[in-house]
Amino acid sequence: MNRNRRFALATLACTLAAAFAPHAMAQAFPDKPVTFIVPFAAGSATDQLARALGQAMTLETKQPVVIDNKPGANAFIGAQAAAKAKNDGYTVFITTNTTHAANEHLFKKLPYDPVKDFEPVTLIGRGGQIMVVNNSLPVNSVGDFIKLAKSKPGRLTFGSGSSSSRIAGELFKQMSGTYIVNIPYRSNPPAVTDLLAGIIDVMITDMATGLPQVKGGKLKALGVSTTKRSPLAPEIPTISEAGVKGYEMTYWFAAYVPAGTPAPVVARLNELLVKAIRSPGANSTFFGPTGTEALTSTPDDLRKFQAAESQKWAAIIKSSGIEKE
């Protein structure tokens, strides 16, 4: 009887230990450096955001946050690396609608599954884009650009280093009745570099990447992709009011971890990232200067949001006439 009782108590102790282990691990998390994988190049909006959040999270946890940029292949490289990382919470994927809403409708086959391979953590933000051209291009407005493009069908080029930038350009083509050739890039910063050099003619890129070049007098801004003018540059009209009525294109940021990450760790990461997103430091270094709207969510709300956004981007891509590659 005593032997059976001891066995039962030992079994109960093991069960309780197993049940409370994830919670204990979450309470101690993080006790070593955390890595943020970014699927775009250094200098991109997502990279700037990850660095701002990393700094805020380090202040909270006293643990370093390492930014690991893995650009290229339509963000496949970064997404695949994040999906295959150890699911202990120490690798976080800071990404956008490119990997988790658009790519699945642009390509016949992905090297990752945007739903099955990841656990949602939180929404981070939403932003608009800006249409910029090389200073030497003889245009000063969206209307001027449309006239020039129509006079040279297929001879002007637009760069894109993300699905948001690509679809923004394709939607502009469709709604303006122009034919401009897309030149794909690993990320938006190298595309902007070629735009500055006159290798390509136009881009619709994120504000964080494009607006500083406009403010510095290195590129000309023709319009912003949101329905309202940006408070950062109220003198720049929206693309809609400047000639392409009804045009709108925004993008979003979110955080994910590899599938199978323990729920208590996901909850702890959600808590830390929400604090980081709402921190004065992140606002002063990223959200404020780029005009990006800060957003937060529960993991479950992000899961539902992602599903709805996937349907939305599927409709945009289909209406733009883009065939899966």
C-alpha cells in the first residue's frame, strides 16, 4: 500500500512539474539574447522597426536583441529561416504582409507555410507608401508621370523590393492605364539606390525608406498611397487626389515565432513586444519619424487578422491581373 502510494505521489509530482515547467520557463524568459529575424535588408522599414523594438525590449529585459537580416527571394529566405528556428521563443520573426498575406497568392509554391509554420505573437503597425521618381525624370506630378508613361509604353521601369511595393506598382498600372515594367529587388533600399542612380524610373516604397530621400532633395515625391495626406509631408498629395481616383495601398508589420513555441512563452513575448511598441523610445525612433501607426493585438486576434488580410491581398492581386510565378 505504501509502495503504491509512493508511486502515485511520484507520478503526481512529475505531472505537476511537467505542467508548471512552461510557466516557470516563461517567467524567467528571456535569460539570454533574443534574435529578431528580418526578411529584408538593413535600412528597410522592417529593419528600422526591428531595431527600435529591440532597443526597447533590451531596456525592459536587460538582454541583448540581435537583428539578423535575411533578405532576398521575395522574403522566402528570412521566412524559411524563421520557420525552421528552434521553437523556444528566442527567435522572433519581425515581418510584414509580404510573407504572411501576399506571397501565397503571388507564387505557386512557397518554401514555408505562413499559417502552419508559425505562431502569431502580435500586430506591430500599419503604414503607407510614397511614389518617388529620379530627379532627372521630366515630371512633377502623378498626372505628368501618367502622360510620360503613356507616351513610352513599356519603356519606363518601377522597382519593388517587397510584395507591398510590387502590388502598389501593379495597382497603379492597372488604375492609371499605363504599362511600366517591374524590376524586382531583394529589398527596397537597394531599389532606392538604383532609383537614385537613374537605373530605374519610379518606385512606390515605404515612407521610412523613401521620405528621407525626398526630404534630402535626392528624389521627387509625386504622391502618397494612403487616403489622407501624411502629417510628415502634408505638401505631398495622395495618389488618389493627384490623378488616380480611389487609389490606396497600405502595409502592416507583425511578429511571429516558430510553430510549437510554448503558449506561456508566446504570451510573455506578446507582453514584452506590446510594451516595446508602446514605448516612448520606439515612438521617437520609428513610429513618429516614419508616420507608421502603432498597433498591438493578442496572438489570436493576429491569427484572425492574417486570415482576413490573406483574402484581401488575394483579391488585390487577382484584380491587378498578376499570374502566380
